[in-house]
Amino acid sequence: MAVNIRELFPLRQAKAQRLQMPRYLKLDGGRYLIAAVMVLSLMSMLTLGQTGRLASKGYTISQLQNQQTLLLRQHSSLQMDLSEHQSLDSITQRAQDMGMRPVAPEQIRYVTIESDRANTLPNTNSTEQAVGIDTLPASTLEDPRLSVDE
């Protein structure tokens, strides 16, 4: 009858394999070379990846700077157009194109408010109080367009 020794002492066999494990992990010259090549290739791949990302971000920054320059030029042009349209000569010309004309001195009407009546006005609307529309008699509120000779 044959006795199987492996099955009888599994703990001894596991201990023997554990003791032999460092022998398998020992690196000789060829294994050191392979490990060094793998580490260097990994580092070079990481460097190439970072360089590629940096180049693409640089290209994006360049495009954004070009867009900023274009927008600044457009803003400057719009500011120039705005200042031209706000000039007095331009406003006068547009008013004449719409059929308006300068006011003559006889067309000017002044509204005076008595000081004691202005102080007793109710505080409903500041523009009504300042002009005194609700306190003036109807005869003083003539329509200047009806009385002006054209």
C-alpha cells in the first residue's frame, strides 16, 4: 500500500514553497534590464502624453487670444460708431431728416409755480410736484403746437 505524503503534510509543503519563493523573485542581470526598460518606457509614455496635452492646450490658448484680439477690434469699432452717432452734428442731421427744426425764441414757453402752492402739494409724484401740473389752471396749459405759426 502506497501512502501519499503530500496529503498528509500540507502545511509542511506550504512552508517549503514559501521558503522557495524569494528564489523565484530574485532578479538576475537580464531581469533587471527588462524591468529598467519597462520603467523607462512607462516614463517616456507619460512624458509624451503630457507633451501632447500641453501642445493642444497651447493651440487652444492661441485661438482664444486671436478671438480676443478680434473682439477688442470689434468693440473699438462699435465705440467709434457710438461716439459718431452721439455727436451733436449727427443728432442735428437726424432731427432734420425726421422733419424737425430748431425752436424759435417766440415758441418758448416758461411755466412758473407759485412758491406757497408748491409747498402744499401732495407728495404723490415727484414730477407732478416739480412741474405743478395738477395745480395750474387750464388756461396756462396751452398747447404750443396750436399757437405757433409755421
